[in-house]
Amino acid sequence: MALYTADELVEYRQVFALFDTDGSGAIGTDELGEAMRSMGMNANQKELEQLIREVDADGNGEIDFDEFCACMKKMTGKKATDDEITRECFNVFDQDSNGVVSESEFKHVMREIGGFDDRFSEEIFREIDVAGSGHLNYDEFALMVADYLLNDNQNE
């Protein structure tokens, strides 16, 4: 694993955990399909199996963490900036692409990707909706990402 920086490994581990919803240490076709759908991408079973085959170095039908890291390194080529990561996250939450994240969109993504219950998600949403508008604009969302995610990575 010396091919990766400590920051890359932290980032890859976090993304891997989002995909590995059952905590098995590997991503199967069901988990890959669920993650892709949550990002607005639809792939049929055959396409999912092909994606896994392209990354699955040991041929066991699943993507383990080492295979995932190799794929991420190849796909990114360069480390994304914090702003690029934040924008991508915002786009995942803004499911109708209207430029704001509604409370229902926020709860849906938190439940589907993060496995959090609605009550917890509502508390977090209210905390970061500083304007009290009932939706999150990009600036509010970016503050939350910076406070909760990016700063945590720098402390590790």
C-alpha cells in the first residue's frame, strides 16, 4: 500500500465504507448498484458485473479494499481538491439538481448511503441549515463538509 499517501488512504477508506453497506470488507454488485443509484446512475446487472470484473483482480466477484484503492488511484489520476470533493458531495445530495438540498433529499441520502435514521438526519439538517430556510444552499453544505469531514481527515 506504499503507493498511496496517508490522505488518499483515509479518503479511500471513507468512500469504500459508503459503498460497503454490509460491512463485509468487500463491495458486491448489489452494493455497487445501490451506490450508483444514489448518485443518479443506473446500471443493469450485466453492467454492474462488468464494472466489478474490470476492478476485481483476484476474480472472486467482489471488490476488496486493495482493489478499490487501485481503481480509485487509476480513476482520479490526481488528488481532487477539497472544493471538488465538496461539490461532488453536494451534487449527490441535490438529487433533483435544483441547486439546493431539501430536508427530504438530505434524509434520503443519509439513510441510503450512510445508514442513518431520519431522526438523526433531521437533527443534523437543522444544525447546518443556519438560515432556517428548510433547505441547504451550497455554502451551508460546504461549511458542514469542512467542519465535519475535511477537518476530521486532517486530524487523523
